[in-house]
Amino acid sequence: MSVGKTDPEASKRERNKTIKWVVTVFLSTILISGTISLVSDEVMENSSLPVAFAILLAIVLVGILFDIVGMAVATADEKPFHSMAARKVPGAQEAIRLLRNAERVSSICNDVVGDICGVVSGSASATIAALILSNVEVGWPRGVSLVMSALVAGLTVGGKAVGKTFAVNSCTQIVHLVGQVIHSINRFTVKKINRKL
């Protein structure tokens, strides 16, 4: 009887947790995407073409890097990190936490950050096309937009294809590296708080 009573409650809690997660992701994506799009458009409109291209490449690269991390976390095995954690290797505990939350980490990296970078890079390519047309007379203006869109799509898809292969083959090293980065950030944050206290 107790099992019958507990299961619906656990199921309800899990459902509420999932709904909260979806709502949080939805609202965060809108807020972050809107802010980044606004800032990048403002910066790019007042930049030279080389700087605008550099910003666009940086946005595409961020999307590819997060896609690699998301794939690595979804693929990596937890076992090697337990022995690292036993030897107190920096980043091992953080890597275990990432792997135990693999679904959410992958969702944030691949869906949230990946989609935001996709939207922002599309907007950035349109801004660059407008910059080109304002500086150079082109016989077929629509062609500039098409070339920019194709370039961004090619870089994104090609980069993610290469990144996925790398992520699968080096998943343990990638997850450990991300764990080390998180470990360093945590240590730096704790030191900063202690200094203030």
C-alpha cells in the first residue's frame, strides 16, 4: 500500500521538476538570446567588416564548443572519474556531477547555447550583409545575404560534424577538462568571497 501511495507522489514531484526545468530553459533562452542579439547587433553595426566577421566567427565557435561539451557529457563513462576522485584529482568531482546530470547539461549545451548561437549568428550574418552593401555596390544585393547565410550554415554544420567525432573519441578528456575549469572557477569564487569576509 505504501508503495502505491509513494509512487504517484514521486511521479508528481518528477513531473513538477520537469515542468520547472522546461519553463526555466524557455525563459532563460528568450532572455539570453534577446540580450546577445541586441548587444552583438549594436556592436557589429558600429564595427569595421573585419571586426564584424571576427565576432561572427566567435559566435559560431562558441556554438561548436558547447556542442562538443554536450556530446562528450552524453557519451562519457563515469567510472574513470571515481578513481580520479579517490586520488583527489582536481576536476574529478565536478566531472562526476556533470555526468550525473548529463541530460540537463546536454540540453543546455546543445539546445540552449547551440540554438542561441544559431539565432545570433543568423542575425549577425544579416548585419554583415548590410555592412557590405553599404560599403560596396553589388549588382545582385540578395546574393550577398545568400552567400553570408550559406557561409554561416556551412561553418556551423561542418564544425559541429567534426566536433561530434572529436567529442565521442575524446569524451573522458573533454569532460575532465570542463570539470577542471569548473573546479578553478569555484576555487577562485571561494577565495574572492573569503577575501571580502
